[in-house]
Amino acid sequence: MLRIHRKGVTRVLRAWVAPFLILFAPFLSYVQYHRHGLQHPDVAVFALLLAVVALVLAAGAARWPLFNVVILAGLLTFLVDIQAKEPGLKRLGLLFLALALVLWLLRRHASYVVSAAMLTVVASLVLFPERFDGTRRGPGPLSGGGGHPLVVHVLMDEMIGVGGLPADLAPPGFRERMQSFFVERGFRLFGHAYSQHVDTYYSVPQFLNLSNSEPEGLVAPGPSDGTFRLTRNEYFERFARLGYAIKVHEPDYLYLCPEDLPASCRTYASRSLNLLDSLDMPLTAKLSVVAGTFLGQSETYTRFKTRYRKTRRRLAGVLPLPAWSWDRGLPTTASSLEMFEAASEDLAKARAGTLVFVHVLLPHFPYVYDGNCTPRPVGEWLERWDSEASPGTANTPQGRAARYAAYLQQMACGERQIDRLLDSIPAALRRDAIVIVQGDHGSRIALVDPSARSREAMVPSDFADSYSTTFAVRSPWIAADYDAEPASIACLLRSLVDSDFRSTAAAAACSSRTVYLQAEEGPPEAHRLPDFTTVTRGAAAPVPTTGTTGTGFQKGEAP
């Protein structure tokens, strides 16, 4: 009896090898790329869970050859699904049938053949791991100097403007504090600034090329899936022609430095599992991120999750199914504090004639930090949309209110980091330094996401949530104040550059109050931006206007 039992165990273990290697190989590749190896408990536990799943499957495969063929074909199809980009369910179905046929013909040796092939794959991954390099540097900065002032440009991703803040959801005094934060530090704050686009992909290429037209041809696919790169950056090019040293800090979503640009461009891994090390999270929460992001690469998995959520909403009054909330996305926001730290170090050593450009994912979702930049408990993290909202909507009124409460705290954290950057500017350069703080679009915590298809369902708050954004400039020639005139961020930046950072007067004539709604097919649809729902005015705080030499974009003396 003991001998028979041992034979059964041996048979199961032999059948276990192939399923485990099929599951483990893509997971190993995934965690290696994210610089989050097997020494991390969350990775080790998930690998153990894969081994258990493979063992359960092997118990059936060792007994029934047909089941073994079906399991191997299904797992190999899953491998392709998780590695390929949107393969399509029909193609995956045909692949499964083809694999099942081949494996049935090889059924006596199918497990051995698959095990050998997958063992080769795992060995190659161990010997030649693929990793994301957290830094990327261009040809290097120019020497700087040349009598030009220091320029600091901070792009706060998804930062709504004062005028677009929802009056019914912002805490008492929040709008006034946001206004005074900038004005008291010498900025002119454009409370009704707006982006013409609701997506970073369109907005950033437009204003960094000082353009008021569609950003066609200015952005291309980046080095990995889901990333993009600018093919041209007129804003940086103007600084380069003046001999500026250009130092850029950017997330690995949008690469701002074209290949031939003389600049030092450091890229941060904002979508890496390694971000989990910087957050105080329980093992179960880290495991939900590791599992959710890994399985989220599968089209089959994501489609099943979407279908389950739709079914749950449809049966809400009949059968109360549990919410699908066990898996979590990456806390991309966590890369921002590291970027602020590095940018502050750059600024502390900066010379005149240097441009320091920082693109940070604050106050961008997920909302991880409170107003003091302390990480929240994982259970309180929120995305900008409610996955359980009704079809055609992004949030319920209650869900929007909860998200704004968390978003505004993360916005306060962002202001703390801006203060830190300002304090890092060397005292000798501080008076003449030009500082720009801006967003790329609104909070996007809307009831209805803007699109050509949803235009009729949108209300004014949806436009404010989506397009209202921050734009503030501190320049020796521009008096600190709150400006409530509507202006597009592309026109504001263009007017500043064309005037050598002396004026924004040209922005009014440039701004058409036109925004664009994305269409599923065809070009974006132009739409006139309605008035924002709130207006806040502040008192002027004059700034000294003497003792500077200018950037050199336009000749002339300071008034």
C-alpha cells in the first residue's frame, strides 16, 4: 500500500512540473522587470500560491490524460495572453484549440516536452534578467550660466485650478488657502486656467511645444507598453539654444526629452512593484498589488472582472454578489516624493542659466497620502473613478465626494513639496529665479468622463473637474496676484516664453475657450468650455521688479 501511495505521489509531482513552470515563468519575468525579486515576502508568497494551484491541477492531470492536455493547453494560452498585447479572445480561443490538438497527439510525452521548454525559459530569465533601469540620461546638460536666471518648472499632474474646485466639496477655507499659498509666495495665480485636453498624452505635448493646435506628430510610443515619448519639445529647445543647462525629472509614462536634445533627463519607475518598499503596507495588501497587477496583464482576466462587475450591478436587487475589490493597482503616486527629493538636491546645487523641470504624479490618483504626506492605510486608497458606478458614469455623487476628500488632502501634500523646492533654491539665485507651477488637466473626478459620446450627459461640474487646472508663475516682472480671467495653459506658457517671462498679456487673445472631447473614431470634437462654478479673488501682493537680467528669449530691460 505504501509503495502504491508513493507511486501516486511521484506521478502527481511529475505532472506538477509543467503547470508550475508555465505559471512561474511569466511571473518571474514580471517581478524581475520591476526590480522586485523573490526575496520579497509578497513575491515569495504569490509564487507559493502558484505552486499550490499547479499542484491541484496536477492531481487531476496525473489521473486523466485528457484533463492533462486541456490544462496544459489552457495554461499555455494564458501564458500567451499575459505576454501579448490585447491578443483578442477569438485568437486566444483558436490558439487553445490548436495547442490542445498538438498536445493530444503528443499526450504520452506532452508534459515532458512542455516542462523542458519552460525550464529553458526560466533558466534564460535567471541568467539574463530583464530589468527596468530607473534612470535615463540624455546627451548631458550644457554648462549653463550666461547671465540667465534660474528657471524652475513644476508640472503637478492632475492638479485642478482654484476656480474649478467644487464649492460644495472643498473644505471651508480650502480655496482661499490655495490662493494665498501662491500669491503670498510671489506668484501670479490664474484661477481659471484650463487645459484643452483631459489626457496627459495630448495636453503635455501641446503646451511644451507652445502650440494652440492639435498635438499631431508630437508624441510617439515609448520604449515599453503603455509609455509615450515626445518627438519634439519646442520649450526645451528654446532653452537649449540659449545655452541653458536642462535637468529633467520625469515618470516612466511620458518621456519629455527627444533623443537629440542636450539635456540630463532622469526617469523614475512610477509603475514598478519596487514602490511597495517605500510604503508601510501589510503583507496581504502588497500581495493584492502583486497579484492584481500581474493578472491584470491578461485580457481574459480583465474582461472577466469587467463582466462580473456588470452582472453584480444588474443583479443588485435580486442577488447581492460580493464586490470585486481584492486586487489593487500600483501606487504610482509613491514615486513623486523620491522625485521631489532628487529635484531639491539638483536645485540646491543649481547655477544661473539652468532649467529644472519636474513632472510629478501628485495629486494624481491613487490617493495614497494625507495632507502631511503620510501614507494612508491601504484600505483608504482610492482611484479617481468608481468601478461599481453605473454604465456611462464615472462616479456617483457620494463616490465623487469621497474621492475629492482624499484628493484635496493629497493636493495639500503637493503644496508641501512645492514649498520644499522653493526653499531649495540657492539664496543668491532666489530673487531673480523664475518659477512656474502648473497642472496638465483637472482632477478628473467627474460624474461623467468627457467624450464626444457622453457630451449630452455632461454637466458644468464635469467640465470643471476635467479641464480646470493650475497655472502660477513667479517672475520679477509679473506682480503677484490672483487672476480670474480664463486662459489656456498652452497660451499662458507661450505668452511667457515669447515675452521673455515678462508678461502674460498675449494669453487672452490666444485663448479661445475651446476644449476637446475625445471620440472613439475620428478627430477630437471641439466644445466651448462653460464657466467654472466658483470664482475666488485675492488681494495683490506686489513683487520687486528690479535687479535681473532676464532669460534672453526677448531682449529688453526689466521695467
